[in-house]
Amino acid sequence: MPAIKEHITTKLVPQLRFKEFDGVWEILKLKEVAKIARGKFTPRPRNNPIYYNGDIPFVQTSDVVNANGKIEVYTQTLNQKGLAVSKIFPAGTILITIAANIGHVGVLQIDMACPDSLIGITPNKETHNYFLNYYLATHQEKMDYLAPEGAQKNINIDFLNTYKVPSTSLPEQQKIASFLSAVDEKIQQLTKKKELLEQYKKGVMQQLFSGQLRFKDQNRNPYPDWEEKRLGEIAIKESSNISANTIEENFGEFKIYGASGLLKRIDFFRQEKPFVSIVKDGAGVGRTLLCDANSSVLGTLDIIKPKVKVALYFLYSVLNNVRFEKYIVGSTIPHIYFKDYSSEKIRIPCFEEQQKIANYLSSIDTKIGAVNNQITQTQTFKKGLLQQLFI
């Protein structure tokens, strides 16, 4: 009997713990640590304009999904007539999505009205709201998996009332929440830095390709004027016959790209030199990718190569500025054809200026890539923390 008790106790201690805390954690039902209430919005149809466009924030499911733990952005507002048929939850309340996107959570930063597609969780005085929010966030996939299947998959108050959550002393909860909040703050800072670099690159590209910004040669003299060419005059198109299902069981060291970027690594390659590819049909049509040497693409992408002396990265940058949507044909599956978009007019500088432009833009991409790696590493670090800090 003592051995069984010891085994249970071990399971109630997290793997990672701040040194000033000890003892075991309790496992309780959610209703024992918080008040649980459903949002409200009774009108049908929901889109009746007489209830909207007032000054009362009206949080939506998508706002919670996109909140990254703190709900401060809202996409809809109610007027007083709308408020009368809805329900306000105060700042500090945890909101959880219960249908479609199930189990996403966030803490309200201001008072907001909530529809019946959300449930508000108000922790008691012995439970820290961010501690509970972080824990519930780690269970989003599990909640979605456990959600009862009916006409529509969803969870409800009964489901949440008995959902098991950990409980420890309030000071330990606060310490954990504070530490994880610091990690989140780091991720937000890095994300903002990445966004600023991307905005800077976009502005520089607009100036470069409009002629507002020009490089000079080593003697500080202007380069010759840019020439206007059609894409088909400076580049050729090749095709791929590789389909996704033919490489499902293929693994190796060589990259193969799909519509969203690197798909996987396989044991062969079709292109020896770097190249540009363009998604030619389906989702993401017109998206451009800069592909490495010794790689391949799926058949849903065109392979674009210079046929005259053109810096590849410059060609890639030019293609990023092309509005391929004007060449789309097909209503069910959008498609673009090289025979159409090869007529696109392109302004081309001399090769030396191309190289300077390419090097400058590539250096910005390197910085963006480095920040993106930091974001990924920090997110991985946070994921590991969540797995070890909670039971």
C-alpha cells in the first residue's frame, strides 16, 4: 500500500520546478478552481446590423485563436441594443473556444462582450489566471480530440466542469506564469523585429524597382539606365513531373519543394544549379521560391532559369514584384501559364548593378532568417518548458 501511495505522489510532481518550491501538486476538476459561464448572443440571424457598430468590444472566436494568450484585439463591436442580448466578461477572464476551433484560450485584457461560441473561465482567488491559461493552452489538441462528435464537433460547460487541472500554491503559480510571460515577451519582441525587417525590405524593393534608389559604381558614377524587357526574353521555363504521392516513401538528403516551400528531403535531385520556382496551380498560385542547387520541385511548380546574364537573386526579387493574379485562369483550380506571364515587362539594370541589388536584398533576407530562427528556437524552448513545468 505505501508503494502505491508513493507512485501516485511522484506523478503529482512536475519534472521542472523552481528551487524554492516543493511538495506535491493536486489534480482538481476545473469547476473546483474556477467559475465557468458561457457567453451570450441570442439574435438569429447573427448578422442583423441593428446590434453592431457601437463602442462595446465584441470578441469573436478568431480573436481568441489569434491572440497568443492575451486577447486585446477585437474585430467586431456592439451597440447598446447588441449589449442587451449579449454578455460582458471582465478583464482577466480566460476565454476558451468551444466549436470549430476547439480549445483555444486567452486572457481578456479589457472588458469585452462575448458570444455563445465562447466560454468564460473566472479563476478563484487561489488560482492565477495566467497559470491556468498556460496549462489549458497545452491541452488544446487534447480537447479537440476528446470533443464529442455530433452535428458539429464541440465542447460545453459540462465537458469543462470535470476537466482535470493541476493546482499548487499561488506563489508557485505566479512564478510559473511570470516566467512563461517573459518567454512570450521575448517571442513577441522577435516577431516585431522580423515584421520591421520585412517592412523595410518591402520599402527598399519599391524604391529600387521604381528607380528612386540607385547604386553607383566603384567610381561613384551612376550605372546605365535600366532596360525594359519581357520576362520571356531573359528567362526560360522548365517543368517537373514529380508528384507528391510518388515520393511519400522516399527519404534522403536532397531538398524537394512544394507550394509552401521545402516539402521534404529525398534521395535524388533534378536541378544541379540554384533556380527560381513559381507555383503554377492550386493554393498559393503565383508564389515564388528561391531554390537551392541539387534539388527538385513538384509538378505543381514551374522552374524559372535565366537565359541571359541575369543575377538569379535579382530575377527572384523581380518576380516577387509581379502580380501573377492577373494571369490566373480557371475558376475551380486557379492556374497560370508561362506563355501568358512571360509577356510581363521587366526593368533590368546592368549586371553589376543587379549584383549590388541582389547582395543588398540578400543581406536583409539573412537578417530576417536569423530572427526567424531565434523565434523558432524560443518557441521550441517554450514548448519544452510547458511540458516540464506542468503535470
